[in-house]
Amino acid sequence: MKNLSGDEREALLLALVQALYKDEITEGMLLQRLRKQVLGLTQEQYATLVGISRRTLSDIERDKAQLTLTVMNRVFKPLGLKVGLLPRSRGLLQKLVGDADAL
């Protein structure tokens, strides 16, 4: 993994979250890419960091886990993210983020 600058990590995070909002990737894919590309951690390292088993992390990254909001927030916290409510309507989501072209 190439060492990214703070600005590069932030740009990657924003691009991947945008892809999630566009339904191009899932939450599990988002977590896996951020874990690898932003933090450069293995599943074992990241699972230890957030206090879950490696198996649970694997299930999350494969979108196979049934999780509570507490666990989801714990898993995304090291990445500077938290689980929240967003409108399902693309039009409302665009208004929410204020950039119709971004989504």
C-alpha cells in the first residue's frame, strides 16, 4: 500500500462515501476499501482496533452480518464516519448534500 497524505486519504474517503450514496458500492465494500486503502490494516488488525472478531469484520465486509447501530458506529468510527439516516430519494439526498452534480 502506498502511503497517502492526509489530503489524499480525505479525498479517497469522500470519493468512496460518494460511491456509497450513488449505490455503486455497499457499506461492506466501503469499509473494506477504507480499511485497506486509507488505514492499511489487515482484517485482524482492524478487528482488534474496533473490538470485534475478525470473522464478524469479514461478515460485515461481505454484507452478511446483522449488526446493531452500536456495532456499526464502532466499526466506522476510526474512519471518521458514523451511521445515520439519509433519505432514500436521490433528489432529496442531492438537496441534503447541496451538490446535485455530485450524486
